[in-house]
Amino acid sequence: MSEHSTSSGNTADSQPSGAGRAVARQPTIGLALGGGGARGLAHILMLEVLDEMGLKPTVIAGTSIGAIFGAAYASGYSAAQIRAHSEELLRSRFDILRQFFSARQEPLGRVMNVFQMRSALLNAEALVNIIMPTRLARDFEDLTIPFSAVAADFYTQDQVVLSQGDLKSAIAASMALPVLFSPVLSDEHALMDGGLVNPLPFDVISGKADILIAINVSGAGRLPEDRTPPKATEALIGSLQILQHTIVREKLMSRRPDILIDVDVGRFHVLEFHKLEQVLHAAESAKRELKHKLERVLSAETLDAVETVEPVKELEEPPPAKRARLAQRLLGRTT
């Protein structure tokens, strides 16, 4: 959070020429977008809150689908443009599959490379080339907002924070869910879904902004109506979601962002991307919550984040009543 400073004396309206005056500074915002598969479609509404309030983060971090939306937003796309692109892309559950087999946009051989049956079902980098908007920044250096994507190194089992180089490769690495996607090879690393190590990467940008916002879309578990045992693939993906949910829960026990939004999207399967409208509807309450919390925090921060311009000449002594109020305010800050 920001450091605070106070000024004493008369207000700017009543000060003589050259006297000190308080200038309010808009607090900076850091945004962390978590992983959660199709549940992360809810990030669209969180970005809408920022646009509707006329706010822009000064730094963004994303994991998995959070890296997808975070990179698009950091490239200069508005929330409305991201929503329109997502609706067009996910209008039907078969749209992406049709693009896999279409040779109109790029050579058929390159599109067919999406399928890598020996190591995984899909090639993450080829899929990113298809699903990301056309004006996405090419490199991290081209972004309008500093951005970091989180991935996991299969060999070292460590977190890898990607913040330079090719942007699409970083997105692919962050979303490369094991078995579903093949790892992204980088130097000596085999990079996989960042949710394996850090599903909610607010710590990656800790200290880089006054207000830290984290959007958790890992989802809480729900009892299904049908209690039949899960199939092999469903059990594998579900196990990864349990892992992510556990990591987030344990992480928040020792460290918390300034604003945490837990989006109620646990009822959706991580691969139910065709349920875009249902996910957005379920996230409406989280959108209202984020707006309300931002209004409260920004109001308090703007009052406190004051830069003082020192007067050229000595100010008059403030009246006793004002001195008393200033003293109470200062004492309140030290408690």
C-alpha cells in the first residue's frame, strides 16, 4: 500500500501565494488474474469494472486463462473488445475445431500440428495462434501495461515468471495443462500450466502497486446430482483443480491481497467454454462486489495519498481546533 504524508496549515483556497498545498494522487493498481479453465471467462466482467470506472492497472500478472485475458488487456484491448472476441470465438463449441481443419488462414500442415497425440492431445502454441486477437502484442516489450505470465517447469518443479520475449509462447506455457497440452520447450525448460505452482499470482506483483487486486476463479467444489464415478480424463483434470484450490487456500492463510474476489463459478467444468454466457451471468455478483470494494478502497486511498508542496514562506499557525483534529488523525495512523 502507499506511504502516507500529511500537510498542516490553511487550505489551498485560503493560502497566500507560494504556500503549501495538498495534491491528491490516484493510487496505482496491480491486477492478478487466476487460473481455472472455462471458469476464467469470468475475468471479462472484472476487466469491465476497471473500464467502467475509468481505471487502468499499472501492472498485471496472470496464470493459465488469466494469462490469456491479462495479455490481451495489457496489449491495449478494452474489456468490451475482449468480450466481443470471446463471444465470436465461442459462439459454438465446434468453432475452434472447425478452425483446426481450415486451411484458409494458414497452411493445413501447420494447423494439423495442433494435434500431438504422442505426448498430448493439443499443441498449446498452435492453439494460442488461433484463439488470440489479431492485434495482440508480439513481445512483452510491446505491451501498453507491464505483464507477467506464470508457468511451471516440469523438470525443476519450480515456478517460472515470464515477462520478456515472445508473448504468445509465454501464454501457451502458462495454459499448457498436462495431458491436454504438450509442454512448451524453452531453453532447458519444459513449461506447463502455471496453476500447478501458482494459481493466483498476486505475489508476483506484490509491492509494484498501491492496491493489489486478485481474482480467484479456481472455484469451490460442489456435489453433483449424479454421483457416478468420474471417467479417467475427468478425474485427472478434476485432480488438478483440487490441487489449485488447495494451493490458493493455503497461500491466502499467510498472505492476502488488498482486494480478493472469489468468483462463484465452481459449478462449471474447466472445459465448458461453450457456456460463456452462463459463466458471465454467474459472475455478475462478483462484478458488483469488485466495484463496491474498489470504490471504498479508492476513496480511502485518495484521501490518504497526498503529496505536499512545501511553502516558500512559513505558514500561519493553524487554529487550535484544526491542530486537535490533525493530532487525532496522526495518532490514529500510528495505532
